[in-house]
Amino acid sequence: MSINFKKSYKFAIKSSFYITLFVTGLLAILLYLFFEINYQFIGLFALATLSFSFFMLQFRVEKFIYKRVKKIYDDVSLLDSTTLRNQPITTDMATLTQDVQKFAREKKIEIETLKVREEYRREFLGNVSHELKTPLFTVQGYLSTLLDGAMNDKTIRKKYLERAEKGVERLIHIVKDLDMITKLEVGDLNLEFSEFNIVDVVQNVFDLLEMKADQKNIMLMFDMKYTKPVMVLGDEEKIQQVLTNLVMNSIKYGKENGTTEVSIEDLVNNKVIIRVTDNGEGIQQQYIPRLFERFFRVDKSGARSEGGSGLGLSIVKHIIEAHHQKIYIESKYGYGSEFSFTLEKSK
């Protein structure tokens, strides 16, 4: 604090010197005109005036500035600034300026962060309402039609009930996906780690999605023939879900007569990387940073016409991160995409 008061000391000394010089000079002139000059008296008077002026100015200035600075600190403290509130109040204006500027920068960053979060919240709520609204209105429409008299026709009744059931299944699917993401984010979803052959898991995914791929004449294949098992450590069911989502996306957005290729490569630090590569339409670079957001779709209309909850890639990211691994994406618009993720090899 002594460094902070040096400037105020300098101010008080200079002001006291000027006051003393003026008063002493005036006294000397008066003594010369009306009385006999006494240099010892003048010296003592000057010293007394200098001391009194210095302490009076220093005290008054400190008190004056302190009151106003304290008010600034109190006003700023209303904004819940722990940074300013935990510091001793200083009357040094340079230090005060630095504190206030630092406070302003922190608040600006905080405000910008809140704006981004608010924008994300609005977009997220809009996407959720859109995803839920379509199947809800569909179910409501079919049920209303049945209640208005269509249920008397057995053929129509069965058809409409089946369509309503599909709408309910879509709602359940969306809610389950949201529930899984929430559990993954808060760490409530327990992963059951075990050793398993990742080659077999990929083959299971191929078998599961073979008919879906055949509809677009897309070939599902490995990059090579894996004659030996590739044993990894993780939750086999969740990793299969990751691969299913990635391969499903490559089929959904792939070109007719295209390919989806899976490769498994060794990495350093006892890890493997699994790549899912396609020669589909690819993704524009401006959309890549947002691909793993909930409900984010590059092609709004096309993606919804293909179905899905819009949560697949978000789930993929959370599952891989729950394994303490990384997921990557490379894409060139018009040429295809490659999603890849790492897994720990079993020892």
C-alpha cells in the first residue's frame, strides 16, 4: 500500500511547499514593513506551516478520494464482482483504473458467453419443439379422425392406429435419445467395460444395416480382410451404437451406388482408430464445428425426410468422450466424409 500512496505524498508535499512559500513570503514582507525581521522566527513559522499543510492536505485528499473510490467499489460490488470485493480499497487512481478495466473485461466476456448460451438455448428449444410437434400432430390427427367416426371402418381403423403407433414410437425414440444424452453429460449412465473384438462389432453393424444399404445400392465393406481379432476395451453395446449411427449416416447421406468403408488401424499409446469413410455428398466446412450439436442438421428438409431424431451424432460424441477417447471428422464437400474415433486396445 506504501507504493500506492507515493503519488498522493508527492501531491501533498508540492502543495504544502507552495502554500508555505506564499505564507512565509507574505509574513517576511509584513515583518519588513511593520516589524523587525527575525530569521529564526520565519524559519520556524515556515516549518510549522509546511508540516501543518502537508498533513492537512494529505488527510483531506485521502479522505476525499477514499469516500468517492469506496462508493465506486460499493456500486460495482452490486454486480457481484468477487474480484473487486476481495481486494483492499486503494486511492491510487492508476491501480483503481486497472481494477475497473479488468472488471469490465471480465464482465464483457461473461455477457458474450451468456449471449451465446441464450442463442443456443433458443435454437435448442425450437428444434425440440419442431421434432416433437410433427409426430404429436400426426398422432393427434389420426386419433381425431378415428374419434370422428372413422373407427367404424375396420380397414381404416387398423391403418390409422398403425400410423399413430409409428408416431408414438418416434416420440419414444426422441425422448430416449435425449435421456441418454442427459445421463452421459451428468455421468449417470454407467458404462460396462469389457474386452471385445471390434471387427465382429463392425460386421454386426453391417449385417444389421445391409438391407438399408441395398435400397440405395451402397456397398458396406472393410478396407482389408481382418484375419485376426482386434481386441479393444470399452462398452461393447455403446460402441456398436456409435458404429451404427455413423454407418447409418453414411448410408442416409450417401450417393446411389456408393460405398461405406470401415478401417481399423493401430495408433501409439496402445490405441486403435476406427474410420468410417464414404463417398457421399460431404459436408461444407462451415457446418463441421456444429455437427455434434443436438438436433443440428446440415440439410434441414432433406435430413428430416430421411427420418431420425437428429441426436445421433451428439450421442456418438458423448459416448466416445465417456470412454475418455476422441472423435474426429474430415469432409470435403462433394467428395465424401470420414468419421473416426479412438479406442483403447486390451492388454
